[in-house]
Amino acid sequence: MTGSIQGLQRFESPGKGRALRVTRAFKVGELLFSSAAYSYVLSAKERGCYCEFCFSRKNGLAKCGKCKKAFYCNVKCQKGDWAMHKLECSAMTAFREKWCPSETARLVARILAKKKTQKERCVSERMLLIGEMQSHVEDIDNEKREMSEADIAELHRFYSKNLDFPDHKDLLTLFSQVACNGFTVEDDELSHLGTAVYPDVALINHSCLPSVIVTYNGTSAEVRAVRDMKPGDEVLISYIDLLYPTDDRNTRLRESYFFTCDCQECESKSKDKAKLKLRKKSDPIEPEVISNMVRYARRSIRKFRSLLQCSLDSVAPPSELLEMCEQTLEEMGTVFHDSNVFMLHMMYQAMGVCLYMDDVEGAIRYGEKILQPYMQLYPPYSLNVCSMYLKMGRLYMVMEKHAGGIKALKKAMAIMEVTHGKDHFYLTEMRKEIAQK
Ligand SMILES: [Zn+2]
Ligand SMILES: [Zn+2]
Ligand SMILES: [Zn+2]
């Protein structure tokens, strides 16, 4: 457990509660620790592309013979996963296309199953830590509570055959623990692969100037230094996307994690001006015009997000989504500079829609506008910058622009050597790919 990981120590941080610090120096790119997931679940939309058990990505995975919905590397992975997959295997067959629990409900079902087997085998330290995780049940607003209630209903509907449930209050606590402490497992392009719980990593507090970054190797989380650290330094990750200005970051932190950040960047707001850069005009823009446009931008972002949550097909055709991005960009562009983060946000969405529509040239056009400001506005060794280089590199390669492609891929690899470690599977694969060109 954490106490026994060399070079690390738990401590009580005034005002923040439990926290983690290093007891020796760590250099940029050095692994602090890696952590096996307490529990994890592969996203339903990734079925067939990844092994449900080890999260390996490969062609020719073998199907579960019963439900024909879960895919594995081999019999060993299938056997390894059975204790968890059996919660869903027969239910998926019985409910057919009506089987639709949320990913959170699926993860909580797995946590409950795991807790049960551990209780039978006597309590382990990991389970204690799950109990210790912050829940913030008392801070939850109505919207979140309704979501949890819907999740609990799904749990009863799809899992009651295979699970005994604790009482309603304990379930609410568990859902809110998972909401605060669950990690989204992402691939090298930051696509969502699944959700997992890592009690050790959940000890790490937030800062907008993080000292470490979390990446994934199969289903394990790896924590590496992105700054040189000296003995006694607190281990700090960022819980949120660091692109946005201080007010927006803290709104996000309060809504999802129930605190306000007091890091050096939140005090100095040193990057806010560049993040909110305005278009050059002969006359200065009125403050009221600026604040109205910021409100318009925030509203547009929320609107676009809620549209996307209903999945790309069921809402509007992608061409309409793209039009919405373009209109918003045009409107904001009367006040904001192209490198303003609200412009970048909308361009990033537009790039995603282009990719969805296989419009490679459109995606490249947006990507080229995003990359330069991303490098300036994100901290060094950012996964967001890295994934943008990767996407662009791969798009250039598709368009047979090999020189530009390899250059972008190498930029991504330089970041990944620090964030993922030199020997990560992603890097060995990319080295092979580049050597073939
Ligand atoms: Zn596997
Ligand atoms: Zn099955
Ligand atoms: Zn901060």
C-alpha cells in the first residue's frame, strides 16, 4: 500500500486532508509509482477493439461464446475476467438491446462484487481505502442526486440477479465516491476507454501547476513526475483540463470536486490574459462587450456539450453540429483572437466533428490553428498537447505528407517519453511505424 511504496508518504495536509508527498528527489519523467486498478470497466462502445480484461488493443480478439459481446486476447484473459463479466454476461443476453446501464453503474456493480469476495476472504487494506475515499454526499446538488438515483435504478434493474445491494444511503455514498474518485482511462489520443478506481492515486490532491501526470498501461495507472521534485514536495495532479482561465477552472472544480483551488497560478492568474486574448482593433473593446461575449462562449460550450452527450447520431446530423461550431466561432471572432481559449475550444469540437465525418482536410485545418496556442497555454508535458500532435501526425500521414507527419509524431513522442515512460507500448509501436515509412 501507499505507506510501503518507496519514496512516498501519506500525510495530512492542512485544509486539504489526506495527501501524498515524496521523501526523496524525483526527476522529470521518473516513475513515482504504478497502481493496479481496484476495479475497472471497459466502455461499451470500445467492445471488440480492446480486451475487456487487460485493455490490450489488437485485431482478432475472441468473443465470449455466451453473450458474444465481450472480447478477449485469449482464454487466460477470459478466465481472468469471468468474476466480473458474469455480472453482465447472462443479463446482456436476456435484456438484448434494452441492456443499457451507465458506465458508472457498471463500475459500481463491479465494486460491490469485489467487496463481497473480499469480505468473504477477510478485509484487505484496499477495501479500507475505498471506504476512506471522500464522498461529498452532503454537497451534492439536485441534478447530481437525480443522476445517482437513475444509476441506482439501473443497478437494481440490470444486476439484481447477481448482486446483493447495501441500503440506499450506502449506495448513494458509493456513487458519489466513484464520481469524485473515479478515473477516466484514456488512450494516447485521449479517447475514453473506460472507468477505473485507483485508491492510491485518489490520495493525490489537485493543482493547476501539477508535479505529476497519470497515464495508463493496460488497466494500471502510472504516476510520473513532470517537474523535478525534492524531498518533502507534495505530489499534485490536475483533476481538470488546464486550458481554461482561473474562473472557469474553479467553477469546474467546485461543480465536480467541491473545492476551490489556491495554487500559485490561481493566485497570480498569470496566464489568464493570454487565454482570453482579444482581437486587435483600432478602438479598444468595451469591457461590457467582452463580458457579454465570455458569457455567450460559456453558454455555447455548455449547449454543445449537452448536444454531444446525446451521442452524435441521435441529435443533429454532424453537418449541423459543424455549422453550430462555425457560427459560434464567427460570433466570438468579432471580439476574441484566434488563440483565445474559447475559440480553441470550439475549433477543437469542430475538428472532432470533421474527424467523425472523415473530413481529414477540415480536421487538419482546425488542428493547425489549435497547435501553436496549445503549446503556449498548456503546461509543459501536457497530454492535451501530446494528443494533438499525435492526431495531426497521423492525419498528415493519411494525406501522404510524410515529412510533416513524422515531425509531429516525434514531438508527441518526446512528450510521451516523459509522461508514459520510454518503454511504453505506444512508443514502441510508433517507433516501428516510423521506421517503416
Ligand atoms: Zn487481454
Ligand atoms: Zn459473455
Ligand atoms: Zn489552481
